[in-house]
Amino acid sequence: MNTTDTATVTALQPVWREVLAASYRALENSVAGVRDDEGDKVTPCSEWTVTQVIQHAAGDQLAYAKVLGIGDGPAYDPFSPSGAVDGSSVALVKDAVGQAAAAWATVPDDSETVPTPLPHGDLPTPVAAVMCALDAAVHAWDVAIATGQPSPLDNELAGHLLAAARGTVEPLRQWGAYAPVVEAADSPSSTPVVDELLRYLGRVPR
């Protein structure tokens, strides 16, 4: 599926703001559920701890906010998180999500394309927004699973995220942003949408 696929853009157009809001809630709630002694736990992003995933997720949202005209972007490389937060992880994510949400609020409903921090550059607005949401939601899942919390994803949200992911994720795998697809033992027709999304993003459903 191409990122400019008309059917995908049309399907995501009426829901992208709700998808963003749901994904931001998922990220903030998952981070709020992390105990003080859980920051060094291993996550589904096997090379990163819980704190590093949180730093990465916050940095990505700050990067989206910057290209949309809000804030200065992350003060660190989101792909080399230190594992040490100055202050609290909750405050870090709250600030990042606040800036990103404010940035998306400036985007008119009839805007056809917007810039992104992705290698793709400008993307159709609904696709760009849902890719931003995808980043928040999948890392919310990483944090939740690593710390024994319930999954923040449901099949409705996952379906919207998967629609955008299928057109944009492949080029990102070469930079290590996503692991290879994890093949399912069951047929696609019997796989829950959440599991299908996670496998597509290189994660093993838990």
C-alpha cells in the first residue's frame, strides 16, 4: 500500500484527531503506571529499558511538534536515549504530548499534507497524524508490557494504526526503527487486529 493511497487517506481523514488523542492517552497512562523501581526493566524493544523507551517516545513527539511549528524539538537524540531522566518520566511525556497536541491543533482539517520528521518528508495529513499516533501507541504498549500493565491497545485503534503503518513502515526498517515482521502461526483471518499490528511492527504479542 502506498502512502498516497487514496482509500487509506479517505478512511483516516475523519478519525485522525481521535486516533491521536487515544494514542496520547495510552502513552501518558502507561508511563503514569510505571513504578519508581521499574525504569531499568527490559522492554519488547530489547536494547532499551523502560526509561529509554519513554525518552525515545517523548523525543519523537517533540520532533513532530517542531516540524509542525511548535517548540524546539528534543534536546537529545531520541534514538540514543540515556536511560536517565532529569525530573520525572511522567512530566517528560506530559510536556512532549502537550507540545505535539498543540502542534496538531494548528493543522486545518482541509490541509492536504504536512511535514514530518520521518525520512518520507511531507505526507498526507491523515497518514502523518496516524503515524505520529502509532509512535506513541506502540511505545505505550512497550512500556505497559514491560511493567505488567494491561495492553493499552484495542482492535479499533490498532486497525487505524495498521492502515497507516502498511504504507509507511517498510522504508523505516532499514534504519532500525522497526524490526522485521514477526510471522503468525495462525492465518491472518483468525489473528486479532492488535496482534497483527504488533507483529507487523516486529513485536511478539503478549
